[in-house]
Amino acid sequence: MALAAALALATPVLAQELTLKVHHFWPPAAMPPTKILQPWCDKIAADSGGKLKCQIFPAMQLGGTPAQLIDQAKDGVVDIAFTLPGYTAGRFPIMEVFELPFMTNSAEAGARAAWDFYGKYAGKEFAGLKPLMFSVHDEGYLHTREKQIKTLADFKGLKLRAPTRQTNKLLASLGATPVGMPLPAVADAVSKGTIDGFALPWEVIPSVKLHEMVKFHTETDRTRPALYSAVFVLAMNQARYEGLPAELKAVIDKNSGAAFSQQAGKTWDESQAVGRKPALDRGNVFYTVPAAEVDLWIKASHPLYDEWAADMDKRGLPGKQMLQDAQGLLAKYKK
């Protein structure tokens, strides 16, 4: 009996099949769940020999609001959430550096920079969570119902939706009235006239048919950084990760981090033309803001950089150095 017990203790425990409950806010057919999340789930299933699987719940099927997704993962209500930290305004101020205006026009560069920056500065912001990927979306533009935005003066009097705190501040600095709301609320707000338009990347627009609710699209000269971007995270409950058998932890580790972030950013970049096409086909009106005008927008919103750095200083962090590091990483990874 003693020998049998010793042998039992010496025999490695084989991992059981585990299903990870994954929650997000997008419609099922949207780009991020189909082109980023599902391939990741397929990969961990293959690499684990079918022992790790995802059960994906789109469009907030498990209840709550998009702003609650991050806590659903942190509290273990779900195993993994795919969301924007910025939906919980002010809760993740360090990673907001990548949501400052006119930072980059490459989602791939933004994703790589965000992962590195998180590792250096933002670990404590995500206590209780294990981030698997950070990314930013393709270039953020403006889309309006009745008035084309061409100059700074055109912002005045417009109520425009923004996804995050920094983008709200950007729109205010340009003269608009910002209205913060997550993606699922935008279509209803546009249809009811609660907002005159919205800031969004092309990627997501067809999945919620927003190109059918507006007529005008304002893009910016590509020689300048994009108007804005937003930070996304795929985050796992830390205790759930820690409780995995070593072999399954290794599968998660292999498929998360810098390489996964880079691929997600690349996928966002590649989605832009596909997302833009339905608006083109519908005959909507496009306008590209010339570089000289964009420079005026950059100047008007520049105080937000100093404001963010000062906020970091108040938290005992080196704000100016952090901003320089973020910009340096974006430059490093820019193609």
C-alpha cells in the first residue's frame, strides 16, 4: 500500500479537458472576435491536444455592460474578457498614453509598443488579471450624419461619441461636445439623434451597420498620425491561470504576449480597407483633412499630453519619461 501511494504521488497528473468562458461586447460576426479571438481559441485547442477550449459569449450574452467586462474577468465571473480598459474611465490611466491624440497610424506598431509599455509600467494596474494581449485598432476617424467635418470650426456644436476618456478630451479640445459611450450604444444614439456622429475605426462599422446611419466620413492625411486610437486587452482571470496544470499554462504562455499582440495589431491594420468598402459602395461622402489642417488639430489637442504626464507625476510616476518611452516604442516599431 505504501509503495502504491508513493507511485501515485510520483505519477504526473494528466490535465483534464478545461473550457474557458470568454466574454466580449462585439456582435458575433465582427472582426475582432472572428479574426483575432477565434483563431487564438483554435490555436490553444490544437496546442493542448483538445484539453483547452473556449466557450465564447459575444454581445454581452452573459449580462452586464461593456464597462463591467474587465471586472467580470478579475472577479472570476468569466475566465477571459476581450474589452477596452478605457471603458472604465480613469481606472487604467497608465495605458491611456496610447489613447492620447495623434500618437500613431499603425495598429501593429501600437500593439507592440503597448505590450512593451505594459511590461515596464502598468503591471499593477491589472492586478488579479493576466493580460494575454494588448492592441490598438486601425486609424480612428470621424463619421457624421448631416455635416462634414473639414476644419476645426466644423466641430463647434456637434455632439460626437467617443469610446474613452482621452478621446472625449480630444473632441472637447477640438470644439465638439463629447458623449462617452461603448460601441453597443452607438447605433441607437445615432438613430435617435442623441449624437451627430462618432469617432470609430473602419474595422467595426459594418458589423453594426453604422455606415448606413451616416453620410459623411472624415479621414486625416496619412502623413500625420491618426486622430486617435483605443487600447484593447484580452485578459484572463489570474487565479484561473494559476490553477491550470503546468502543461496548459505553457500553452497559454506560448500563445500570449508580444507575438500575439503584434499579430492582433496587424490584423486590425489589414481590416481597414474591408471595413471601409461598404461605406464606399453606399455612396457616402469622404473627405481627407490635409496635413496643414491636421497640424492645427494636433496643436489644439497637444495640452492633453502635458495633462497626462502631470497626472502620472501626481501618482509618483515619471510622467514625461513615460510619455517619451511610449513615443519611442511607437517610433521603434513603426514600419
